Amino acid sequence: MERLDTSKVILGGTPVDLMDSETALSAILARAVHGGDRPLAVASVNLDHVNHFGTGGRWAGTLHADPASAVDWLYLLDGAPLVAQSRRLTGRRWPRLAGSDLASPLLLRAEELGLRVGFLGGSEGNQRLLAEKIARDQPGLQVAGMWSPDRNALASGPDSEAIARQIAESGVQMLYVGLGKPRQELWIDRYGALTGAEVLLAFGAAVDFLAGRVRRAPRWASEHGLEWGYRLALEPRRLASRYLLGGPPSYLKLRTDSSAVPPEVPDAPPSGKPAPLTPGRFTGPEGAADAAVVVVTYNSAGDIDALLDSLRAETSDVTLRVLVADNSSRDGTLGLVRQRHPDVIAFGTGGNLGYSAGINAALQRVGDAPIVVVLNPDLRVQRGSLAVMMDRLQASRAGAVVPRLVDEEGGTRPTLHREPSITRAIGDAFLGRRVPDRPGWLATTDFNAESYAHAHPVQWATGAALMVHRALAEALPWDESYFLYSEETDFFRRMRMIGEPVWYEPAATMTHKGGGSGASAELNALMAVNRVRYVRKYHSSAYAAVFYAVLVLSELLRCWKADRAGVLRTVLSEDRWAALPGPVTDVDEMGFPDGAVIIPAHNEAAVIARTLAPLAPLAAAGKVDVIVVCNGCTDDTAAIARSFDGVVVLETGLPSKSVALNMGDAATTRWPRLYLDADVEISLGAVRDVLNALAEGEVLAARPAVRLDLRDVHPLVHAYYRTRLRLPSTHKVLWAGGIYGLSREGHQRFAAFPDLIADDLFVDRLFEPAEKAVLDVDPVVVRPPRTPKAQLAVLHRVYRGNAQQNGHAGGRSTARGTAAEVLSSIRGPLSAMNAAVYLGFAVAGRRGSKRAVRWERDETTRVLATGGPRC
């Protein structure tokens, strides 16, 4: 971007280039004659400009802080208050350079230089007067054209592009743009580069002044800073809001948020290497993705297909990993997604836990993706929207980006909002959606149509659709205390608190059906109560008390409406707040069969809490026995396990897994039973489904499917497991997941666990294929070793356990069959290399297994679980 050599200050949060009249004229005309890499846009900065573009304004940061802007901006000093403030900052009096003062001198110079000039804005009548005046007074001036579009055309993207093309065809070099603030600046910033003009002058009523239809203020009024009063007297209806409502807050900004040196804006972070495209399909849990899409569902079977189909179309532009976190839908949403969209990572959250909890659960599974997209299930993404949002996220150095949401008829939904405050609550209480153009300090929701036509920073937006950097999403988990409503207000506020801006991008559009959470007086009461909870969280008790009183007044004014029945009574009685909708786990709602989960643990302090967390509600409710058997532990495993209500903890000094398993069996009378390794994560849904399958007698032994967390593993280890996942046998046996379950009848196949290394292999060999199953339920999460050395250590133990049982009566080696499966898995060069790595590990593991050493265990994933360095 080319920079003009000028002094610069920040006035009210917006930059101003300080110069005299001749310097400004020369800079503008030089660019018009010689051009530049990008067009030069010129704006007059007065109090009205500060109101719109300064600190806290609706369009703050849209022009000067947006690296994505396609024009260079020159900001000229206009208005007596700004002249006075610039003098305070610099110690020098700078001249006022109003657009109306520069318009005529620029026309005279343009005539001398032979520049082609155009005019955009002003009425057709005033343009005719201006054309006659130019023909009479400046016959040598080359007028390329005059355009007078209506507001609807200027608010329309396609229409504005067509206008810009018409202007470009005229060959204009210097274009006067008189559309009024902030429309003219926004239009120039978005469409100015398309006009072909080298210079665009945002000079407001320039056409009217040049045509002689608007009289200039007397000289004495301008010199004493009273031009605003003169103009207000001439046009009170048009200018009263600007000067009387917008003026005082803008003056306050000017005095409190001005500086002699502008703050440095850091360079945008470099974007990572794009992931390989997979048109028509989503990326699974492994590998890189450009973005991970998180969808929280609850009874969404009627909507989810349309969303996923629209996302599938986006995969031609970006690589997507899609996660559906289902809050225990009763309409078959989870099963439908798994059946129709097998490339979606769909899982149950363990209950109807709320929007925030669903998002947080999905964030644990996003894998290798630098960006997270959160979408409601009742959305449809219009083609290309995700790529546009990603561009905005990078170009504007935004922390998050929200799209334009439209209803099913194409009308824009009012989804942009301001920080809740007492004055805004008062305005909302008395005016609601009426008077949509009222000042921002009197309205929480932005109803101004122009706000939805241009990209700009916002304070917060409806949480139905947003894109955020993954690092931010992980650093700022969603507050689950809200259940529904106000959670996005809270999330965006915490983003702003750490200096991360939120941008609205209208070029990205999504259709929002709406009503996905339902509609009732009870939910309206929850919405009102959560507004109070939010204000109490971030403000003093006195402030919150006043806000609460205003909210009560608002509900009193609306209590006669059917959808507000009982809301006022609930808001007034805090004892009723606990009865409002809130998280409900599957333990509360869904029947669990009798059963037990037995977890042998040897020095598992680093991971045991992670494993017990999803099981804790079962243990606390007494639905299932959860038994941790600490065998030979010398760390805090037992103490951590005892911190979970209902979990039974046994201890033995013998570091023997078989002893631990038998102790667990002796401590419970419940059936069926799950035997779970201490470093494996399982969901409530998986526990329920496996226990149900065993209790119903479908099979005698079973385990859930497995999802391998391959993040941060060494490439050789990654290659090993990619081949292992392709082997059919690993999806049919009980020994491949760190978990298996037995019914009472199944356990009768043996009296007690023998002293063997591989208990899962022992159990697997007791059953015929028809008697055991790998169930298609929520998979358990297994974290393989992160380094080749750790992988070999684990393989040494595995093959030693295999050899131990192969030596028993009935034992049989599977090496030959496994080798045949590995060779059959080869489909190309990459899978051939992966197979070679697998076989290499297998050979090295078998050789090392013959050495008599201590129990080998992978420590790399234990370090990871405690937040230590990743390998």
C-alpha cells in the first residue's frame, strides 16, 4: 500500500492526515494523473465521521483498520472541534479542509490537466443544474458522466457492481461521490476499485454545493465553529439527528480517544498451507482440514440433511471435517447422520446438555484444523460462503467472522447486536423493534439495513453461525452455565476482552430457518433470566440491579402477550430460576441396564480423571458400578479416583493387571461388565449401548468401535496405524480397543482371569465370531504412542503376550494371516509405504519381545494428558 508523506493523528479513534490545502490538492491531483497500485479515496473527517467510524461506532475499523480494503484512504481534517483537538495534540494550528471547500479548486485543476471527471450521487435535478453550470463556467472540463442511483440500488451488491462497471466504461479518472456518510465511504471501500477511477472523493453534498443549490455558511460562522448551527437552521429535519444526537457522544470520543501517534497494527499472521481438497466428501478424524465444522443437534432430523448437503458443496473450495454433537435427540437425528453421512464424525453428548456443552464436546475432537465453524442445524450454507469467511478472517486479522443470515424468503435477519447496557435495555423496553434507526446507545439489536450491506466489526452476533480461529475457541470455552441464550454474548465479549475483533461479512450468506430451539413462554423466561445472569457476571451489583429493574419493566409492558405468559412471574422470583430448562444427562433421562465398569490402573494419575469424567454421573447416580483397582500404584491414582462421587476404589500392592481384574469382579454383583483400560475415553452412550447389547443376549462379548487420536504422532507411527485401520481383522476382534464387555454367560467360559499379559486376546479366543461383536456405537478414543521408540516398546509387550498364549494349549499364531491382510491392503504407492512401515514395526517388535524386560508402557500419551510437551 502506498503511503502519503503526511503528519497523522488519531482523532476519536479514526486517523486524520494533517496537511495544508495546497499539499492536499497536489496529492489528490498527482494520484489522478499518474495513478497508483490502488485508487486513492479521500474522506473529510468531522464529528459525523467520528460518530460512524470512530471508537465504538457502527463502522469502527471498517476503513482504516481493514487490510482487505481495495483502496488507499486519505483523511482530511474537517470541523472546528477536530481542528482544535489536532492543535492540542501537535501544538500547531492545521487548516480545516472540508470537501465542500476543495470541490471547486479540484474541478478547476482538473480542467487545466485534462482529467475526466464524474459525479456519483445527488438528485437528477441537481445534476442537471451542475451540468449547465459546468458548461457555462468551465467549458473545457471533461465530464465523463453523472449517475444518480437510488438507495436500493446502492444497498444491493449486484446493482452496485453494475453501477461501478458503468462508471468504469466512461473512463473517469476522478470521481466525486456524494452519497452522504457513512454510505459514500462504505460504497467506495467496497466498489471504488471497480470504477476504474484513480481518485474517489467522498465529499457528501458536493454536487449540491457545486450546483449552487445549498448555500455555504457565512465566513464568520465557519471561522467561529458555528457552521453546524447554520446548516441545522437550513435543514432541521435532515440534520437534527446528526448534530443533536450524534454530535455530543462524538465530541466526547474526540476528547477522550485521540492521540498524536497512531497505534501500530501488527501484520496479519501467515496463513497455513491449505489441506488437500476432497470434493464431495468430508475429511475423517485423521489428516489435515482447512476447517472443522461443529453442529450441535437436538431433534434435528428434519433439517440436518440440508445443512450437510450444503456443506458438502463447499468441499470444492475448502477441506472440511464435520462434527455433529447430538444432545440426545429423540427423533433419530444421530442414527440418520451416521447412516446417510458416514464421513461425518457424529457422536452423542450424553444428554441434552445445552448448546455450549455440545460445542465444547465437539472441540475436543476437531483434530488437525486451524479454524472452527459453528453452525446451527437449521442452516443452509450458500455456495462459496465458507471460503469468503476464511478470506475475511485472514485479511482483516479478525478473531471471528459471522455471515449474513437470511430467512427462507431471502430477507436479511437482524442478527447483529451491541453489548447489553442499561440505556439499551431502556430503549428496548419502550421501543422494541420500533424506531429502528434510533441511536445505538438505545438499541441492543442493530436494525439499520445499511449495517447488513457492508463488512465491518461488530460487538456480537447471533451464535447460529460463526467462524473462529481454533486457538481462540480452545482458549475461550463456551460457558455451559447458560444452557441456551446469552452464551454467544458471553463468548464474543471474552473475545473482545483479549483484543480479538469480530467481523460481519455480508458476502457470506446462509439461510436460517429459525426456531430450532423451539418457542415457548418457558424459553422466553430463560432468555430473560440469562440476560440478568450475563450482566451480573460482568458488572457491579448496583449496575446489575438497575438492569434487572429495567428488564422487569420490559416484561411488565409485554406480559399481556401469549408468548410472555408467566415470564414476569419467573423473572421476579429467583426461586423459580432453577426450574427453567437446563442440562439433562442421559443418566437422568435414559434407562441404563444394571452393569459394572472395571478399570485396572497402575500409576495412571495422568489420565485417570479424563477416563472417569464421563463415567462419574453413572457412578454418582448408582446406575452402574464404576470400580477402579489400583495395582501397585505409587502415585496419586487412588486419590484422584476417590475424588469422583460413587466411584469405588480398591488397592493392591501387586502390580498385576490380572489380579486387578479379578479383584474388580469380586467387588460387584452386577452384570454385564465392561473392562476398560485406564487411558481409554468412553462416552455414556457407548457404555449404555454395549451394556444393552450384552444384557439383551445378542452376543456374549462385545466392545465399541475405536477412534484413534493420531494428532502429533510421529509420521512413522501414523503410517503404522493407517495400515492397521485398513486390516479387516482389527474391526472384528475384542483386543484392538483397550476395552471389552462380557455378559454373565460369557464370563462363565472361564473362572478367573489367568496371569497373562494380553487379557483381551485371552477373552477374544474364547468366543466364536457369532458370539462376539464390535458394535457401531460411539467409539472409544484411544491414543497410540507418539514416538517410534514408544511404539516399539508397546509392540514388544503385545508380541510377548501373543507368544505367551500361543504356547498354551489351543493357542495359535496369527502372524501369517496378518501379513496377508497387510499385503491385501495395498492400493497404491502411499499405502504400500505405510504397509512397509507396518511390517517393519512388526518385525522389530517381534524380535524385541524375546528379551525379558520390565512391563513396557507408553508414557508419551500420559505426558500429553497432563499438559506437558508433545512429542
